[in-house]
Amino acid sequence: MLFNWVQRRRLFYIFSGILILIGLIAIGISISQYPEKSPVRLGVDFTGGTLFEVRFTGDSQTLDIAEVGSAFSNAGLEDVRVQKISTDEANVTRWQIRTNFVSPDSPTYSAIVTNLEGLATANNITFDRVFFNNNQQSVSPTVGNEVTTAAIVATIIASLLVLGFIAVAFRNVPNSLRYGACAVIAMLHDILIMIGAMSLLGLLLGWEADSLFLTGLLTVVAYSVQDSIVMFDRIRENTQRHRGEPYETIVNRSITETVQRSVTTQICVAFVLLALFLMGSGSIRVFVGVLLIGLISGTYSSIGIAIPLLVSWERGEIPFINQGRKVKTA
């Protein structure tokens, strides 16, 4: 007896709604908290600015965020954000500081170095100037704006291309436009889940979205669409093989025939990502974490969102869409 996936579509919708609601709450808090009014904590790739790493050796455990931040704010910088980085090295503390744009040749940079050296002297610890010079990343505000614009444009173009491709590829199937629309909705579902998760992790763990986050976002979009297309193609085949069967039965059979291969493939990828997440650090760990969340969401959305939406659309369960079909089936 086949497991009836589509019969439980309302449970899938409720589960997704809860996840998206949690994400929207986190996004709302983020917008109210961050100076950029952004739904996620933005890295320098998006906002523009300079990201510094500072390392002190010696008995530096008494240093706090205010003292480290003052070394930068006293140099004339207004936007200074300090975060302590955990380390396994004994008598070593590391700090990550994000500021507005600072040129290495500017007087501001020299003032920062002087302030950090003075802070180290006052606390009888050592400031690692070589490490400081080698661990900084600067992006001008212009580049940050270009990255933000490119992210929005890429998402819109991807949605339109997916919609057009599936509509053409399934042109011999009745109501082929529905398949493209459902794939795009599932894709947008995954984007909302990833942004919501990133917003929540930014609030809880200080994760920042940089250009790698955009890379992970677009990679997951490809995963999600590919998974949906595989299942859609099986529905197309079964529609021709089992003419006369109820649409729900055909869709449910198609999911059952493809779900094992899909889930097995994604689990294998997830194991690799999990290993990289546990072994990685910094921005690489954030990137892999985003990919892992998106991979799980993409696999789920193909089964729990894209395919059930086809059935809901066919049965006229979507408000203001295909309502005549609902009356007919009733």
C-alpha cells in the first residue's frame, strides 16, 4: 500500500507556515536592530567597510568588548562592531571588528594600530601586529551596493527562467504553466526558509551574510528546482501510462517512485556538508551551514510544497484560482 503523500498536504502547508513565521519574526527583529535595516546581519561584502581581526597574547582574558571597540572608535570611526572569537590557544584572545571603510594608508589606520598597541601595553599583553595586517578585508560601499543589486536581480531572473523552461518542457501536459508556477513557489519557499534561518542565526550566533551566502542561496535554488523537475517528469510519464486514474493517485505514485532516489542523493551530500561544517570555521562554516539548511529545505519543498500545490490547484483549493474545478469535483 502506497503512503499517501498528497493527502497530508495540509500538514505540509502548516509546517512550512510555522517555519516561515518564525523566520519572519526573526527578520522583523533584525530589521529593527541593524543600522542597515536589513533582514539578516550583513557582512562587509554587502554593506561596504573593513573587517579586522585582532589577536592578543598573554593574560588578556580581562579585556572586554568596550575596551577593544574604543581602540577603533577613538580613531574616529563611528560604526564599530566587535565580536569575540573563540580559540583553543592558551593565553590567546581573538577579536573580529567590523567598521566603516578604512584605507591601510590612511591616518585612521595608523591611529587604530597605535590605540591597540597602547591597549596591549596597559594590560601587559602583546598585540600581534603582523596578524592584524594580514587579516583584514575591505570592500568599498559602491561594491557592496553592486553585490546587493546583483543578488536581487539574480533571484528574479532565476525565477523567470525556471517558469519559462518548465512551461516549455511540459508543453504537452495539460496546464503546463502550473508546473512552472509550483516550482517557482517551492523555490521562493526555500529562499524564505534560508533567509529566515540566516536572520535567526545572525541574532543568536552572530552569523553574517556575505557573498558566499549569495552563492549558497543560488546553489540551493538549483537543487530545489532540479528535484522538483525530476518529480514533475515522473508525473508526466504516469499521466500517460495511467490514463483515467484520479490525478491524486497519479501524483502520489510519482512521489513514491522518485522520493527514495531523491532523499538518498541529498543525504549523501548532507553527510559531506556536515563534515565540512564540523571541520570548517569562520565564513566557510557559515557558507556550509547555509547550504545544509537549504539542502534540507529544497528536498522537503519538492515533496511537501511543489507537488501538493499541483493537487491543490487541480482541486480548486487555492483561493481565487480554479474555483470552477472545486465546484465540479464537489
